[in-house]
Amino acid sequence: MLPAIVQDADTGAVLMLAWMTQEALQCTLTDGYATFHSRSRKRLWRKGETSGNSIAVVEVIADCDRDTLLVRGRPVGPVCHTGTSNCFDTSPAHRPAEFLHTLEAIIEQRIRNPPATSYTAATYARGVARMAQKVGEEGLEVALAAVQSDRRALVSESADLVFHLLLLLRAEGLSLADVTRELQSRHSAAD
């Protein structure tokens, strides 16, 4: 049995530590979702089997001594059983930028299992044209708040814009990581 450190493939954030047997590793590599060995239950356990909060595995890397695994993946929903994005820090105030990835996971969850009263699910169901319209509307409201020097409205409208942009990106099969990679490539080209 080896320790398996789970890392968000997009942000690099360490999410959790679990244990893998050869069988758990094989299941993970076969179906592409993180499967671990539960020491307390003494059986294989696929992350999200009861909660739906799975981890889509991008790659599994052994360390230099081959006695620890790094599981790089993309979480769907909160990783920790407490409902937080990771098992090490229950206060998102310490890393507010990471909340954007949590928000992406929430958006994904609302799309896959749409609650009856979910604004996210309802907006998604109306299609790309409606989502694009909301991005345009919120962008205009951001610009107006800036011109009026209304800092409170600027923050509020910016939050609306970012939310609708994340939803639109998801609808198009894209993510914040795609935008980040584009910014990184531009930054590299500018140097």
C-alpha cells in the first residue's frame, strides 16, 4: 500500500492524501477516476461513490523512490468529506483565488444534477446564446460601475461577470485552466 497525494491538475493545489494498493491503482488507470484503498473499511473505495464528488485522473506519477504516488486530477465537487475543496485547509479565505476552481466544480455539479431551484442549471438550460448575453450584460455593468467610480458595484458586477463567464466556458467545454494557459502563453511570448 502506497500513500497517494492528490493534486489538482489545473491549480497545483494539494487536495488530499489517500492510500493505493496495486488493485486501486489498476482501477484508477483503467477507468480514469481515483480509486483508493480504505484502511478503515478494508476495501477499495472509488472517490465519489456515494457523494458524487469524484476525481477525474489526468496522470499518476511515482516519486523518485517509487514509494509514493502523485495523483493529478480534476475534482468534480468538493474533495473533502466535510464539503471543502481540500482536506488540509477548511478556510477558503486563505486562498481566495482557489475558490474559482471550487466554483467551477459547483457549476459542473449543478449542470450534471440540476436542482429544481438552481439559477446555474436554469441559465445553462437556456443555451449558449443566453449565457453569452449574460456575459455581455455583466461586462457592460462592470464598465458602467468603473466609469461611475462605484467600487462596491464594480466588485459586485465583476463577480457576476466572472460567474457567467465560467458558466459559458463550461458550456463550450472549456475551463478557467484554458484561459490561464492562454494568459501564460502570452506572458511567455511577451518576455
